[in-house]
Amino acid sequence: MALLVQGPKGTQDLLPEQTARWQLVEQVMREEASLYGYGEIRTPVFEHTELFQRSVGETTDVVQKEMYTFNDKGGRSITLRPEGTAGAVRALLEHALYNEGLPVKLYYFTSCYRYEKPQAGRLREFHQFGVEAFGSADPIADAETILLAKSIFDRLGMRGYSIEINSIGCPECRAKYHQALKEYFSASVDQLCDTCRDRLDRNPMRILDCKNPPCAEVAKGAPIMLDYLCDDCREHFEGVKGYLDDAGVKYEVNPTIVRGLDYYTRPVFEFVSNDLGSQSTFCGGGRYDGLVAEMGGKPLPALGYAIGLERVLMILQAQGIKLPVQSQCELFVAAIGEAAQKRAFGLTRRMRECSVFAQFDSCGRSLKAQMKYADKIGAKYTLVLGDDELQSGRGKLKNMETGELTEITLDEQTFASQFLAATVTAGTAGADSSI
């Protein structure tokens, strides 16, 4: 019976007060993405398992340990999406979005699922805002995507974060790097976990991303990719840094960044905050020029990243950044008796047509209980309706902050105009602030 009233481990409910803050953050992300020319895409919560095996990489922790995979009733292997990029690329190819002109710029809000040990900032169901840009191989596109993320965080008022960048090269120069890693890790193979021993021949870069303490300790002295970049990759990386310098963006080169997914190439980056504890990265991504071709399309350069929404909200809370909540009741109509309740129903309906947040009692409570509820929800104005008010056709509108009473006509059309006039005069109607 307890399972019926308790969410699954690694999930959480977002209650109205929380979702109001989420919506404000999402609004900022939507608006900033639109300014940069991105359009929203929505993809299914589950895909064919092979999609993630081919895109994310069979040697990654995500594929090997963390995916929610099952067979549907038709015997097909299905996986709940562990990340958003693969589905976006699949949609790009299925609908031939590249025919509409390049670049193709997409953004999405998505829930993702990974079977991990739940902890602060890391849940089994988590949410991301992601952007994907297809069609440009120029380093200016890398810089622009980083600027988009920075513009979002700056607009939210976030402080103290850092931007870390690296280049993990292309398949050509990475082959030499892989050989160097094999030689290095082979000398300490006995200290590696079983998974990393398997990765040693197949994809030694994945060892750098292992969270097992002995593996992480060995990896500290491993060769770095920056020493093995080919001329083209080095020139591209320098180009990205140059554009960031021109834009006045501060960043750090961190040669240990490899990202946890196999599809990345060339520049990768992370936004890091000390306000998150051990899970310090709250935005990460980079270029993935080979993924579209890997999934059956024609070669098409691409890049993108994902922002962890839970982690962003944690940072804002830790920094004491208060997000303005717009949903405050402007009018509560307290009704005494059936006839008064019917009139309250009509008045609140009319106010909502005028975009005024209005409520009335639908629970048959006493006047005292109704006023207590009005106070609880923070109603700016209240109106009490009883037999006297119905007979006279007039009521007293009360400003709950000042206690001021304003006589108002109870005719639906006149009431709306008089209410709006009274609240504007008081300087409180529609009062809200936005980021």
C-alpha cells in the first residue's frame, strides 16, 4: 500500500510553488533561444534501443549501466531516452529538416532517464533544456552556442560560474591519442575496474570518464588530447577561443573534459558552479560532426549541449536568487448562500475573461473560513456577497494590503471595468515582475 503513495526512487514531484519557478526559468530559456534563431522540437520519451547504442556509444556508462530498456508487446527493444541529442538527430533525418535550409537550429525541454544512484542534482528522472545546431563547421558556431548558454545564466542572475573548454579532436588525430592511452593504461591495467579493462582496447578515452576511484587515480597522469590534435582541429579550437575572446567571455582550458558520450568531436565545454557540490557541472556539450552520418544521413556538422534544469534551480536557490512568481490571486469573492455563490461564479468568470486571476469558494465554507482561505492564497482584493449586496446590486471591494474599501457595481460588465479602474488607481493591478 505504501508504494501507492510514494514516488519511485530517484524521482520527485514538482508542486505548484516549484513549477511556477521552473516556468520562469523555462521562459527565459525559450526567449533567449528564439533570439538566437532556434525553434522548439518535441520528440518521443522512448526510442528504439539501437538509436542510443549507435549514437551515445556502446562503451559508455550510459549504455552499459544506466539505460531503462525493455521489450514492448511487439518484442521490439525500446529505451526511455537517457539524453536528448539522439532523438533530435533522428527527427532531423526522418523529416529531412536540412532541406529547409542550413543551419537548422532546434531547442527542446525534455525528461531523461538513467538508472543511477540518486543524489543531490542527480536523479533517475531528470530534466534538460537542450539546443542542437546543424550545418556549420565554422568555429563561430561553437562560440555562438556557448554565448547562448551564457546569456541564459546571466539573465537569470547566476553568479560565480566558470566556463571550461577542451578539444577532443577528430577521428584522425584521436587514433594517435587512443594508442597513447592504451600504452599508458596498459602499465596499470591491474588497477582498473573490469569495465575499464574492457574499454582499454575498444575505447580507452572512456576510462578517463570512469567514476571508480582507482581508475580515476590512474587517469590523473594520462596523456592529454590537446598534445595530439591535428592541424585542422588545433586551428578550429584556436578559432573558438578567439571568438570567445572577442566577445569578452572568460573561460578556462580544461584538458580533462571528455564528456560522457561517444559522439563528441573537437571542442567540448562545461559550465561549472561551486554551489552544486560534487555535481558541479550544470551545462555541458560540444561538437558532434560525425553523428548524423553515423545514423545514416549525409555528413553534416553539428553541435549542441544540454542544461540540467534541476541543477540550475539548485544554484539559484543556493545563491539566494528569488524568482518572481506571477500567479497571485487578484480577487477572491466570498459568497454567503446559494444565490450569492451563483453571482460569484458569474463575476469571477467575467474577470477571467479580462485576464484577471479571480477565485471564489466552491466548498460551501463559512464566511470566516472563506476569508481565512483568501488570506492564505494572498488575495489582493476581496469582495463579500450576501443578501444585502445582491438586493442593492452593489458591494464593497476591499484592498487587503491597505484595508481601503471601494464601492463597486455587481453587474458583470460594469463590475469588470470598475475593478480594473480601482486596481489601476491603487497601483496594484497586474503587478508582476519578470526576469
